[in-house]
Amino acid sequence: MKITVFVTPKKNVLDPQGAAVGHAMHSLGFTSAANVRVGKTVEFEVEGQDTPEFRASLDKLCQDLLSNPVIEDFRYEIGA
């Protein structure tokens, strides 16, 4: 299975990188952009089945390693 994890700053956390990208977008004429947030994407492949136990272990991996739960949110997609 292919796993894609998306990690983004929480809504109430300042995102200076997002602000800089938003400013650059406006400077380049893309003035309709608002609330730009910059995060990271982690992709990997695993063997196994999509089960509740697997999702629990994936949640733990995301909370303990791939994100900082104090300042970041995560979501993931599981592909074939």
C-alpha cells in the first residue's frame, strides 16, 4: 500500500513560511491567494492490509514521528 501523509501547521499557529509564500504569490500577480499555509508531505509504501489496527499504528507513527502534535495537524491517504 502507498501511504501519503500531509502535515500542516495548526490553524492557530503562525506560519511565517506560508506568509512569505503568500506575499510572493501576490508579488507575482496571483492576488486571489489567501491564508497560505506551507507543510510537508511524506510518502512511503508498506505491506499489509488497511485494518483498524493498521490505522491505529499509522496514527501513532504520525503523532510520534512525522508531526509535532503541539503545532501541526496531519491527515493521510491510503492507496493501493
